[in-house]
Amino acid sequence: MIRPCPATPADYRELARRRLPRFLFDYVDGGAGAEQTLADNAAAWAEVVLRQRVLVDVSDIDTTASLAGQACAMPLALAPIGLGGMTARRGEVQAVQAAREQSVPFTLSTVGVCGLDELAATGAPFWFQLYMLRDRDIVAALLAQAWSAGCRTLVFTVDLPMPGSRHRDTRNGVAVPGLRPKLLKIGQVASRPRWLWDVVLRGGPLSLGSMTGHVAAASDPDAFRLWVDEQFDPGVTWEDIAWIRERWQGRLLLKGILDTDDACHAVAAGADGIVVSNHGGRQLDGVSATARCLPAIAGAVDGRIEVLVDGGIRSGIDVFRALALGANGALIGRPWIWALAGGGRAGLARMLASVRDELRIAMALTGVRHLADIGPHCLDGASKLDQVPAHKSTEQED
């Protein structure tokens, strides 16, 4: 039977579901608690209704942008995904290569399978995501390692003082001691022989590359998960951001901002940008969707720093919506993992090209040719989200 060609992130999600062991698919796909915020993230973008315009000259549409000082084909970046390299053979390497091919930034997670040096060897530019750990010596070492690898943009996650409750992981026996959880995962792996052969046997070692020199448990994902859970520091404050700012010479983006006061604190702390994010609904279930928080936050910072957003972005139309609500750009997480798992590097490249095409079509049918022309006036009065700021960063207008 010849299956239809994948056309959307949802299509790639189904391919990923069929190809990955259940514990791994659910780890990527799931969220915290009852997953209400996870669902609302995507649903909220659908409430942002575009205003269609006709008979406007849109013969020369330009989707190019600059995110964190990096020239991009469109205002989109690949968000950090922990263990992303387990979804395809040397997954982060394939992803950064696809991102370079489509001229968008890629962000390597602290807990990525491929390490900083391995990504640096590809010659492709990338961002690095970092957590604040109790062991500040490890944090300082990772900052130095990232800089040496040529990384110039640090995405610092601020919404993880402790890990969220992810019930899918528990059901699948992830980081659960005992024989039964181990046998459960072995059975799930055995049901995916293609993944076992291609990713585990041909693509090993499946250690956490950037952490290997710092933690012995980095070669055992379950043991490392337990170590990381103990290392998250609930005592982190804005003073720690100053500590990071003193040690990082490049651009600093704070990821996990949902409140206007916190956004203003980020400006005062010397951040170059923020990512309006609820961790993809993976931390605190019941918080607002990022689309609902974005307009007020963009208005509060008023162009003083760059504003990016993630959470539920599934198309080029969603990217357009994010810009209309005041963002300078967006990040996608699950969609790039689904595309990589379902179609490899080529599949991810095709998905990114499709997102850009959708953005271009949205611009054409709303009567705008340049990203700087996208604003609240591009939204229909039927949009349920309000408080949309009129300001757009001058950096994007250039």
C-alpha cells in the first residue's frame, strides 16, 4: 500500500507515532498534568482571525528576517528539544543541517544527544539552550564550551525550577525504577525494529553529548533524568541571570516568560530577547496559552528587546499570527521533531519549506509584502484575542 505524502506537521506526527517507541513518542508529544495547556496552545492561535485583502500588488513578497542577529529566510527558529537526537540517527545533526538548508536557526538543547562539538563540526550556525543547575561549575563550563563551539546565541530556560508532572512518562516507565518499567520499555523498543537498527545500533552512542564530560550518568538517559531532576535549582532568581550575563558575551534570550512584569525584569537584567513560552505545556498545566499572553508582553517591552514566541505553532499562518500579535518571530518544537522522525533530514527540510510557503501565501492574501507591514491591522475584528500592540521592533523593520 502506497501511503499519501505528508503535507502538514500532523501528517509527520502520525509517521513519527508509527516509527518511534511509544515511550519516546509520548515523551516528545505529551505535556504536563491533564495536558489542557498543551491543547490550548494550538487552539488559541485559531482564535486569531486574519483580515483578507484583495487587489493589492503582492508580486514581490519578502519573508526574510533577522532573529538574534542571524539572517533568516523567515522569522522562525527550531526550538530546543531534549533527547531530540533519539528520534532519528544523530538527530540534532540532521536537524541543524536541514535548518541551514532552509536558512533558519536551530537550537541545541543542553540534554541533546549530539553535543556542542558534534554540531560545530557541521559548520552550521546554531543556538544553545541552557538550564541553571545547582552545580554552577557545570553551567560555567557549558557556557565556555558553547562559545568555543562558535555559538553566539544562548537561550536560557527560566521556567524549570523543578520538573513538571508528565503522566505519559510515568505510564511508560520513564525514570521509574523496577523490573516492570524496564520490561515495558524493552517491549516498546522491540516493536520498532527499524528505529532500533537505524537510531540505536547505527546511530549510537545515545549519550547526552554536551554533558558527557561533566556527568557520568550522561550515557544512561534514565539515570541522567534522575540526576537532572535533582539538579534543577528552585532557588534561582534574577540575580542568577546577572551571573549568566556577566559570563556570556553573546546574545542572551530568556525562554519561559508568560508575565508582563517578568518581561520587564528581563529587560532590566540585560537580556537581548525573550521567548514567550509555557514550555510547550510541559511544565505547569492550567497556565495561559502563549498566544493569549503575547500581545500584552509585546506591548510591555515596547520594542526594547526582541520578542519571540513558541507553543502550538503549526503553520506559516500561525507565524503570521504571531507577528500580527507583536512578536518578532516564532519557534517550533514538536513539529520539527515529528518531521525529523517521520521523514529524516529531507522531511524536515520539506516541512520548513512548506511553512515558508504558507507564510508567503498568508502575506499575499492579507495584502502585505514585507514582515514589517504585518500588524494588528492584518487581523479581523472577529479575533477573540485583544490588547494587540501597534508597536513593531525597529530591528525587524530594517
